[in-house]
Amino acid sequence: MKKLRNSLLAQYLLIILVATMILPLSLPIVSIIFYNSLEKADDPVRYYNGTDLEKMWIETAKGLSGASEAEIHQKLLKMKNIYQEASMYWVDDSGQTKDKFPSSLAVPDTWSASDAIEFMKKNRGYTVDPFTVVAFIGDKQQEGFMVLQVPRPDMVSPSDKLRAKYNYLFPIALLSIFALFIIISMLFFYRIRKRLLHLQKVMATPEATGIPAMIEVTKDDEIGRLVQSFNRMVQELETSRHREIEEEELRKELIANLSHDLRTPLTTIRGHAYRLKKESLSTTGQKSLDFIDEKVNYMGELIENLLSYTLLTTGKYPYYPEKVDVVRLIRNSFSSWYPVFENHQFTIEVDIPERQLLWEVDPQWMHRVLDNLFQNIDRHAKSGQFVAVRVEDEAIIIEDHGPGMKGKSNQTGIGIGLSIISLMLKEMKLDWAIETSVRGTIMTIKQI
């Protein structure tokens, strides 16, 4: 029962049920209230219907059997007070007109047979105006007769007049009931829409953490249960976010500690390799020593990259931006790599103009970015034996003819060097683009 009470579907079905029931129920109720209130306006003593008037007048005349003229006069006076708009008079057994109400009524003072016949012919029928009733006094028809004439417009009861005047209120009442149903339905759906729009707004407006805020559950209906599910999802996301932050911190701490811990044995290995170079070795031994030295240097670079990446992602890598002439910087950086490429018989193209190009960067970071790029070419693009360094349209362009980033090279890595480049360039507000294919790679660095 509680589930039905808290159901929006059940609530709206109840509204429809009440609306379908209230229309047929309200029709007789409104009719009873409306017409009963009008009936109270009628005089309970007076008659308006022609049949009732005729019956009443005949019975009144019979009741005056043997009555004196004074008694008949009082009776007619009493009737005149009830039917004030009517005309009434009586004629005795000798044909003499007695009391007339009103007194100015134009009727014969003495009635002959022809007068009576003419009067009856003139006032016969239920459509004649005024409505006329002739009744003999008493039972023997020898005591005279009484005449009642009521204008047709005055035979309409006050309740009938009110009905004719206010009959339009009845359909208005029914229309009001229908309008009430429409208003209640609109309010019902307006509240649903308002709650849904609030839910949509909260979902589309995440907080600083990137996760929406929780919503207070005010009702235990379908939307309320939807909000509860949304809140559970937010809680799970928040829990997952905290767990991810903890795992990320643990990973960064592990990498930093591992980098520091590996430096000591690596330095020891490098020192012993240096001592061995001074010893007399065979050709094979010398090649092995050179190979060891190369790998030790590679591991040193890898550890340095891991440590740098950790410091960059935690915001602890020293950053000191200043106005730097990048043309001079790239010339100095490439000059240190020129002998390396020349030793590997690279075709070298250099197009660095004799002008200044000032950027707001950290010179140490920029040297690190360029060194990583040249190192990647030396390590992965030797097969192309080509390197080009150009400064065009306020941008630095470095090109090689290697197998491309998706191709195979003699040495493979985990790509942390490119990640460091991306983080450093983003921090220095520089944009970079890579065009790579099997014919080589072009890297472009420019200001945003």
C-alpha cells in the first residue's frame, strides 16, 4: 500500500479516477443544489400552473356554497392578496356583477345570456391571454359564478424566471470542474518536470572534483528512487576517485623511491666499467665493455626520465620561466648533438635564421625537450640517416626519415620521454604537433 501511495503513476491514475467520477457525480449534485435553491423562491401558497389554478379556483368557488356577500367579498380579497396581478370578480344568481378586483375592471354590471356566451367564446382555450377560469359558486350552479383572469406572463413562477436567467451557470460549473482537473494535472506534471530539471542541472554541473554533488531525497517515488540511485553512483565515483588518488600517490612515491634506489648501484656499475676501460682487454672484452657502458647510460637516462616524470606530475619539478631567445637556444642544443649525427653519417639540414625569437620559457626545460627529441631520433630513426632542424613561421620544426613512431626500430622504450616533452611544453604554454608515417616524422613546436 505504501508503494502505491509513493508511486507517481498511482497518483496520476487517482487524479484521472477522481476526474472521471466527479463529472457524473457532480452533475446530479449541482442540479439538486441549483434547482433546490431556486425552488425556495416559490410561494408555497400560490399556484402558477394552469391546471392547478383551475382546480384551486373551482374548489374555492365550491367552498363558498351558501356564503354571504360579505364572506365572498373577504374570500376574493384574500385571493387578490395572493394573486395581485390577477383580475377577479363574481356575479350573483340574478346576473348582477358584485365585487370587482380591481374596481376599474371593465365588465358588464348586469349579465345577459348573450354576454355570458360572448365572454366564454372570447376567453376559451389554454392559449388565450389572460388565462381565464370560470367556476360556479356552490354545488347547485344557482348561486352565481366567479371569474379569475391571470395574465400569461405572471403564470411563470419565480423559480422558472431564475432558471431562465441563471441557467448558464450550470455549464459554467461543469466547465469549472473540468478546468480544475486540468490545473491539477498541470501542477502535477510541473512538479515532476521541476524535479527532473533539477536532477539534470546537478548532473550537468560537476564540482571541482569533476563529480556532481549529491541531491537530497525529498520523496520516495519513482524520481526519488532515481535520485537515490544517482546518489549511490556519486558515492561510488567519489570512493573510486579517492582510491585512484591514493594509488596514484603510491605509484609516484614508488617510482621516486625506485629511481633513487637504482642510482647507487648504477653509479657503482658505471665506476667499475670506467676502471675496466683502463685495463688491457681483448677485442671481444672491449666490445662487451662498450655494450655495458651503453646500457648503463641508457638505464641512467631511463631513471632520470622516471624521476622527472614523477616530479612533473606532482608539480615539484623546478620551473623558472624567463624571456629566452629560442633561436640561440636551439642552435646551442643542436650543436652538442651535431657530432653524434655526423658520426652516424646522417644527412643534416639546418635552417636557423640569424634573428631573435623570444619565448617565455624555462631554458633548462627547453633544453631537456630538445635533447629528448634529438635522442629519440638518434635511438629510433638511425635507419633514415636524416635529421633537419628549421625555424619557420615562429615555430621550431624537427624532421627525420625514420620508420615513424608506429614502425619498428632497433631500440624500444615505454614512451616516457614523449610524456615528459608533452608535460613540459604544456606547462610552458607551448603547442606541439606530430606528423608521422613510414617515411619519417615531423615535430612542430610553437606558441599557443
